[in-house]
Amino acid sequence: MFDNLSDKLDKALHILKGHGQITEINVAETLKEVRRALVDADVNYKIAKDFTARVKEKAIGENVLKSLKPGQLMVKLVKDELTELMGGDAAGINLSDSPSIILMSGLQGSGKTTFSGKLANYLKNKKTKKPLLVACDVYRPAAIDQLHVVGEQINVEVFSDRGNNDPVAIAKAGVAHAKANGNNVVIIDTAGRLAVDEAMMTEIENIHKAISPSETLFVVDSMTGQDAVNTAKAFNDVLNFDGVILTKLDGDTRGGAAISIKSVVNKPIKFIGTGEKMEAIDVFYPSRMADRILGMGDVVSLVERAQEQFDEEEARKLQKKIAKNQFGFDDFLKQIQQIKKMGNMKDLVGMIPGAGKMMKNMDIDDDAFKHIEAIIHSMTPAERAKPQIINASRKKRIGKGSGTSIQQVNQLLKQFDQMSKMMKMMQGGGGKRMMQMMGK
Ligand code: GDP
């Protein structure tokens, strides 16, 4: 996420750290580099210029030149300003109405349907919400099918009316259906065109008027850079929407949209999409994003993601198995699947402070576990439960079956053995023992 921008800002701020004595000249030089980095990331020139002007003003106000650690102070000023530019505090969505009606708007391909599903899934997982998805794209039958596929995937009901070509009527019928069926959230997916046009604007405006949504969200593809900002403006003029959803932040986006959109339409970014999977949704926290852009990682989000995937019941079962020495490869496979659900690997690594920069040229992808999974899948149930029985001929068979070498099979078995021992030690009050071993 924003690799390029992070790199350039890092270099810009290094100018300060690299100089023995910090003078007004290098502060000015740094800010010029910061501005250039922002403009390269597709931030509007004026926004970038105002940004550095504000940082400069604060730097003078806080007497950066006389401070003990001017480099660090400058980084902090840039971080604070970046946070402010992206919206300050995180903004929630209004779910107080019953049903709460959420209207999705945006261009075709921006990720509306995918995000509608993600949001429904996110709310459903909060237990108190029973969402209904409503398909209002009457122009593309495939769009209705797509929403149904998404609904099935996440086990959320989808309301559609294929014969009807009046989106306003469908939206209303969807809301009535929700009221009759106890759905306390209605998410309305609408049609989008490839570019802003009057017919589309009138249609979404009519739907908006007819259903008075609790929340109108504008979905935009972050890869579209400055265009994203212009489209946001056009939709905001008509809908006066409540918040922005930035999708495809997992891609190679330059980040300009994330940074500029709030100051152009003065509406907060509420969620971001970070992948095609239904779990790839995050609440947008401006300060955490600023940390990530400045290469400081985002441990809080990482822990939250882990917690979301954490199932207490499963964890208890696992603990019992470990205690009884019954932790096998099937359990290991389940663990891997949970990690994979947390998001794509590169994204996760990027949340570890410092690691993103260090590992950015490494080839980390979702296939990171491919070999391990293949090896485990090639084992018989008995071998998975009792890896001790895996002898040389079994290893050979497993290697062949999984398309890996005997060395790779051996390596996994060894790692698994070490891991099992470690887990056993942590369990049996051994946490303390381990700390002692580590000399703490
Ligand atoms: P719509 O026309 O606005 O409903 O857009 P879709 O939901 O159909 O999304 C268009 C394409 O973008 C699909 O191929 C989605 O899988 C993909 N997509 C949506 N959100 C994301 C995201 O956050 N990351 C990535 N990588 N792809 C996404």
C-alpha cells in the first residue's frame, strides 16, 4: 500500500536526519521533497502546497530548529498533518435507524457490489445486525447474479426483482421486505456507469429521495487517482453523501485519492477495501493510515484483524489438544486458513513497523503457504493425526503427491515438531520456564 509515497517521504525526511546541523535551508528542502512526494502520489498540487505550508508554520511555531530532536519532531508534524488531511478521527456509519438504510453509489467497476457484500458480512459478524442486500442494478442482469453469489457466500439474504426495471420501486420494495422480515440493516447496491452521466445521477438521486437513507456511501476505486476526486465531487454535488469507501487499496495505488478526497468533498473516508475477499474490509483510521504511509506500521489493526478471526471455542479445543499431545496437521491446516483470512500477506507484513520497508522487495504473496498446504493435503488422515508414523517411504510418497522435495517435507515435519514442543511448553505453566530459558 502506497509503497512509492512511503519511500519518497522516508527519503525526504532523511534529509533532516542526515544533516549534522539543521538549518532553515534543510527544513525548506525537506518540505519541498515532501511536497514533491505528495504530488507524485497524485495529490492535487494545491492540497500538497497547503499541506507543506501548514507543516512549515507549525515547525516555526514549535521552534523545530532549536528542539533536541528536530528530525523526529518534523516526522511528527508531517504525521499529524497527514492524519488531519485524511480526516482526523475515524468516522462510523449511522446504524441507529431500524432498519438502517445504506445506499451505495459510485461508478461501474468501483467495487460497489463487492463492498456491499463486505459491509453486510462485517455487520452480520457483529451479531446484533441482520442485513438484507438489495439489487437495484436493472441494466445488467449479471450484476443481480453477482450480488446473489456474494449473498450466498456470506449467508446474507438478497432481495431482487428481475422483471422490474424501475430501481426506485425495487429499492422501496426491498426496504418493505426488510421491515416485514426483521432485517435491521438494508444495503442497497445501485447501478453505475463507466463515467458520470446525467441519467445515472438522476436515477440515484431519485432512489435517494424515495428511501431517505440513513447513510449514503460513495464507493471509489483508489487506483483512479485524481479522477477519483473529480468523481467524488460530482456525486457529492447531487447526493451530499455521508462518507467515502476507498476500494482496491491493496493494489499498487499511489495513494493520492486517500489523501486528497477528504479535503475536496469534506466527507470522511469510512471504510477501505483491501482485496477481493469478503473479509478484506477495514474501518478507515486516518492516524493509522498516516503511520503506515510513514513506514511506522499499524500494529493495532494487525491485532484487531487477528481478533476478528479468533474463535474462542476453537481456541479452547486447540488448547485441550495441545495439552493431550494431540495437535496434528489438520489443526495446523486450520491455523493456516485462519491466518489467510486475515488478509493478503503483503498487506499483513506492511502492518509490522519497519517490516514493510525491509521486506517490500521480497516476493510475499498469498501463495506463501502453498507448499505447506500441498504437503499436508498429501498426507493420510492417520499421518496428519500422528506425524511420528511418517517414515522414509511415506515421506517419499508425500513429496511426490504434493510436488515437493523430500527436503521440503522433512523441513515441514521438523518445524511442526519444534512448534508442537514449544506449544506444549507454553501450555504446562511452561510460559515461565520458557522465559527463564530465554534469560528473562
Ligand atoms: P461494481 O461495478 O461497482 O459493483 O464493482 P464490483 O464490486 O463488481 O468490483 C469490480 C472489480 O473490482 C471486481 O473484479 C472485484 O473483485 C474487484 N474489487 C472490488 N473491491 C476490491 C478491492 O478492495 N481490492 C481488489 N483487489 N479488488 C477489488
